[in-house]
Amino acid sequence: MIVGRILGWFFLFGALVLLGWDGVSSVSSGNWRFAPLGQRWYEIDQALGGFSLNTLQAGIERNISVSLWDNIFAPLLGWWAWAVFLVIGAILVLIFRRWRSERQPRRFSPRGRR
């Protein structure tokens, strides 16, 4: 439960970071636009010197299904990066939230302790 909430808040924080990154990029370029998830992933991947996006694509296509990559992951990489993180984070936070029931508040009385 707590891990899901923490992960959800991490994604929500990531959405704010990505939205800020888009804002700074827009101010420096002069036109307002949001970058897709695939572009941001590629930029981070190139900065770290890795090939995680290509490795993920090859792994999914070889081991799971080509249609899974073509129908789910490829369109997802075309969506705005901050929106993807916002939706995933909001879903995780809502699923793993604390469900409070309609119970009476605890009363500490000396009668119950001996």
C-alpha cells in the first residue's frame, strides 16, 4: 500500500518536473509546445549514454508481442510526457490511498486498561 502511494507521488512529482522542462524549453525556443514522452526519454537516454528505449522495444517485440509494442507502447510514446506521468501518478495515488471507514474515534479511558 505505502509503496504504491510513494510510487504514485513520485510520478506526480515527475509530471511537474517534465512540465517545468517543457516550460523552460518553450521559453528558450520562443514557441509553446509540449514534448512527447518518446522525445524526453530519448534525450535522457542520450545524456546517460544508454540504449534503454531500443532495448525495451527489442525485448517486448521478441519476448512478448510485436502488436503490444505497436498498439500500446508506440502510441504512448507519442503522448505528452507530463500528461503520461500525471495520469499514472494519479491512478496509483487513488488506487493505493487510505480508505477510511465510518468508525468511532478511539477514546483513551482508564477503564479499558488494567
